Amino acid sequence: MDGNGRWAEAQGKPRVVGHRAGVKSVREVVRLCREAGVGSLTLFAFSSENWNRPPREVALLMRLFITVLRREVKLLKKNNVRLRVIGDTQAFEPKLQQRILEAEAETADCDGLTLNVAANYGGRWDIVQATRQVALQLQQGELSVDQIDESMLQRFMCLSEQPEMDLLIRTGGEERISNFLLWQCAYSELFFSEALWPDFADAAFAEALDAYASRQRRFGKTGAQVADVTVAQ
């Protein structure tokens, strides 16, 4: 969700104003995903590298996170949206950690859209933490080396119990992944939108879905092979 700060700065306002405006876009995109029948939506809210931003901005983001969790959880539950927070949340202050646990518990029984919020998350961190869990099982004799393969490591990755990621959208005009879901996006389609996140709404979302629908997903096969499977179905 890129572009909040630039959106605010373009209007001569503090960057935090852009982050607050970005919350409205989160609400809108959750609605659009529900209407489109999307089963799982993951939003990159705060990366493990974002701690390097100015301390005041980081502090404001943390307060905003607490406020949004408290304010939005009832709406999520009303709309049958399950909330999950992925990332190294132990780095957050206890108050925020507790609010995360409460919000997840309040929506645990919802079985519609799953909304994953990546907070203090990094794709490299995700791979490392999964590797550590595998190493621990090796150390404890619960696993042998020849049992380690992609499916084994996958079980320890964030989002392992959710469907494979189909589409990754980045807003704000930048064309890079920025350490987001590196393992999970191995075969995802990528879409880069020029819209800054606070401006990302119906039209921009529809453009991303249309682009996705126009692509042929081959997963290592030839186009002819995929076409044959499509015809057979």
C-alpha cells in the first residue's frame, strides 16, 4: 500500500495525514474484495525496514494501528471478515500486541474473506523464521534431513494454510516487491498501479483484476499445453 506519504506531501500536509487517508482505502478495498469473491487479502501495513523511518512517523503509525484495530474490528466481524496479523509482532509494545490478539480473537469465527495484515513483516524474515523452525525439529530429532523439501518448508511459512497467492498489486508507481511475501509470490502475477494508495479505489482495482484475467498462467508449461488443458475442461 504505497504512496500515503507522497499523497499528503503533494497537498502540503504532514505524512501522517496520508496514512490516515490510507485507512479509508483499506476499508474500500476490503469491500471490493468481498464483492469480487476474493478469499484472501494480504495488506503490507508496516515492513521490518519501516523502523528506519523518522521516529515521530513510526510512533504515529503505531498509534494509528492501535486506533484502527479498536475501531474497525466490529465492522470486520459484521461483514464476516477474519483478521490475521502476520509478522514479528513481538517487537511491538505490549499494548499493541494485546490489541492484535483481541482483534484476531473477535473475528476468529468469521469464515468469509480472510484479511491478513502484514506488520513488522519481511519476506526474508519469513523464510528465516520458517528455516529456524525446521532446524529446531531437526535438532529435536522430530525430522530428518531427507524429509526437507519445498512442501515441508512451506508448512512453516506465514499464510501456509491459505490458498496460493494469485495476484500481487503494488500502488504508488514503484515497480519492485520490496521484500514482501517473497516465497509466496513465486508464481503470482504482478501488477503495478500508478495510483497512490489513498486514491486506489474501484477503477484502479478493476484495472488490476482485468489485467490479471488477461494473462495466461503457465506455471512452467508452454502456452499450448495450458491451452489444451483449458479446452479439455
